[in-house]
Amino acid sequence: MTLAVINPATEQPIAELDEAGVEETDAAVARARAAFPGWRAVSPSDRARLLRRLATLVEEHSEELARIESQNVGKPISGARAEVGMVAEVFHFYAGAIDKHHGETIPVAGGVDLTFREALGVVGLIVPWNFPLNISSWKLGPALACGNTIVLKPAELTPLSALRLAELILDAQIPEGVVNVVVGPGRVVGQRLVEHPDVAKIGFTGSTEVGRGVMQGAAGTIKRVTLELGGKSANVVFADADLERAAAAAPYAVFDNAGQDCCARSRILVERSAYDRFSELLVDATRRVRVGDPREESTEMGPLISAEHRTTVASFVGGNTLFQGETPDGPGYWFPCTLVEATNDDRVAREEVFGPVAALIPFADEEEAIHIANDTPYGLSGSIWTENGARALRVARALETGVLSINSNSSVRPTTPFGGFKQSGFGRELGMHALDGYSEVKNVFVAT
Ligand code: NDP
């Protein structure tokens, strides 16, 4: 079987690849298994050196990688460059983290107690199409740092950057078999990785629905899983906030990556006394978002990933549209920036749209803001805008979500933990926390 890879901004094929099945997946697992003893035995300083070399190669090839990602995902080139920059930072961070993730000695009677951090073995990494290279690096960095070997399955829609990264991994002299990329359908290749007896752990990012199946499939072999799933995050704007700043930032918290972002603050909760003023400012700011050719330096939002996905996104927009922007004519899976007025019971406020659609929801006071923000099965990210520091912290503690920002909408840094509460998943990526998910604690007692 062959797989045609499409540029969503032109609807034209940009590559044709052989599609892997169960046999190729098993072969990749076998290569990773064979490479494991050697990779685990590489000294921490040499492993760090190899990861640092990979980070440097990513920097040296950053423009090429950004162009691949921009063409395959339809993301604006400026955003793609920033993402590739983060990929290099992530590998630099984990190169430096290797010898800082160590065991303990614990006081016990009759001897000495030590803990070791052991590698798991072969890990399967399953990645979505919205941030293909970035999310791959969040998993590869800690998995490699801990001494695991890897089978990486990118989404079928966006495999090109992972394939190029695999070449750079070999150029960095990370041994053959340590990282294996398999391109094939999730229900075949992904499912096989989830059930394979020689795979010790699955690091999965994707929808809550598929994540549920991954967790069920992993139960058969008691596989470890990390699940980074969907979100329906709230951007909570209090009347005492700097409304101009909050409104200027809000569009980019939903429309970045055309809304195809698990952290999208797609519910904008606004205190009723500031609602009219904030709405005006938000419409003005949304009107200014530059939608168009991803190759243009000034473009801020590109198309959606596919025609099928555009149909899903469109199904969320009906009455109560406050504002809808423009899109280019001609080919491409375009969808305009859209603001709708809603209640938290409306479908647009309950389900993940994964497109450039934001729901504005008024609230009466702090208590109601917390109630509405938490009234969702998800709990990934969110923002709080207020000039009252005590309130900011009070609300931050009350929100059931893994990643919050105060007077900002940023969620992700190489050095800080990222992951969800509730049905947004469990386990943490990035920062030192991610290393815990790719290693096992071994406890050893020595009688003295
Ligand atoms: P999917 O869950 O459909 O796919 C994610 C990955 O899983 C893809 O590689 C897919 O392969 C694979 N897959 C599909 N079916 C199976 C299966 N049965 N067994 C194993 N693997 C399978 O998500 P999308 O790609 O549509 O991505 C969008 C979703 O990802 C959104 O819900 C979003 O919120 C979430 N997401 C979460 C993030 C987070 O960190 N929390 C970050 C980014 C996205 P293929 O596509 O090749 O069939």
C-alpha cells in the first residue's frame, strides 16, 4: 500500500510513501529490542553528548525542518520555525538532564537502601498531526535520556518531519535501531505497538477517544502508558484585568495552529460587567489575525489539516455568531476565525472543536467562573486574567487543570511539566517530570 501525503494549503500531494503494517511494526520492535542493551550501556556523559549533537543538528537544519512541517501541516512558516527551535531546546534540555535524574539512599535498619532509575526497554511513541515534530521530541528526549529504545509512529497525515528527524538521529551517531520510525495507520501500526508484548510503554498524544482504546489495549500486557489527550480549556477574564492586553492575546490562544491545539483556550469566560467592552476589543483583535499562505512571513493562521476535519469544525458553527473572519479563495482547507456567544451547555462549549472557533461565555462572579471552567470532562490548560494577585492564585488552585497561565496564555516550555487532569490524560511531559514516565524505580537493600 502507498500513502499520499498532502499539503493542506494547496490540496496537492507532496510525497508518496510505502505504508507499513503489522509485519513492519514487528520488525521495528525487534530492531529496537536488539539495540536496547547497547544503548542502555552507553555512559551517561556519552548519551548526553549524542543528544546534544542531535540538538545541534536540528538547529543546523532548522529552516529545512520548518519548511517540511509548514508544508505538511499547513502551519505558518514563522510558527513552524519557533516549533523547530523548541525541538532543539528539548534535546539540549534532556542532554543536560541525564545525570541529574538519579536515585536516593534511604535510612533503614540493618543496612543501606538504594534506589536506581532503570530504563524500561522498548517504548512505543504515538504522535498526532497537529505538532508532529514538537510532540515527537517531547517523548524522544526523555525516553532516550533514560536509556530506552524507540518505535515512533507519526500520524499518517504528517509523517515527513519524523522521517527527516530519523536521518538526523543517525547523522548524530545515535546507533542504528535506537530510534525506528514506522509510518502506517493508527488502527494497524499504533494498535500493534499498544498490544506488542515486547513494548514496555506507550507514550501517546491524541484524542481522548483513541486514548481510551490505548489504555484498554495496554491492559493486556500491563504496559505503562502516558496519555496526553484532548482539552476544552477556559480563558477566564475578570473585570479587573488589563482588558486590552487580555483581548489582544485571546485570539492567538485559540486560532494559533488554526485552533488545532490541545491547549486552545476555546472557552473565553468573561465577567459580565466587562463583557460588552471585552467583546468589542476581542472582535477587533480577531479581525487583525492574518490568515493566508503559510509560506508568507506575515501569515499567522493557515488552513485546517483536511477536508474531512473542516466539515467537523463547520458543524459547530450555527446561530449566535459574533464574528467570522475571511479566508483566501482557491484550494486549501480554509476555515475562518470564528467567535460565537454561548452557554457552557452548548455543544461548542462541551466538545473539542480543534478548529478556529471560540465560545464567549459570561459569568457573574469568581465562584461562577470556577464552576463553569471546571464543568467539563477535560482538564488540560487554561488562563486567568486579573490584576488581583490573591484572586489569581486562589482561582489557579481551584481550577482542575494541569497547566495554567496567569495574565498570559502560554502553556509549554522545555523545562516545565505539561499534562492533563481528568479526561485530558495522565503522566507529565517535559521538564524533569517526564523522566519519571520513561524509567522504573528499583529498590535495593544491602544488609550491612
Ligand atoms: P487521534 O487520536 O486520532 O490520533 C493520534 C495518533 O494515534 C495518530 O498517530 C493516529 O494514527 C494514532 N491512532 C489512531 N488510532 C489508533 C489506535 N487504534 N491505536 C493506536 N494508535 C492509534 O488524534 P488526532 O491525530 O486527530 O489529533 C488530535 C487530537 O489530539 C485532539 O483531540 C487533541 O486534543 C489531541 N492532542 C493532545 C495533545 C496533548 O498534549 N494533550 C497535543 C496535541 C493533540 P493515524 O492518524 O496515522 O491513524
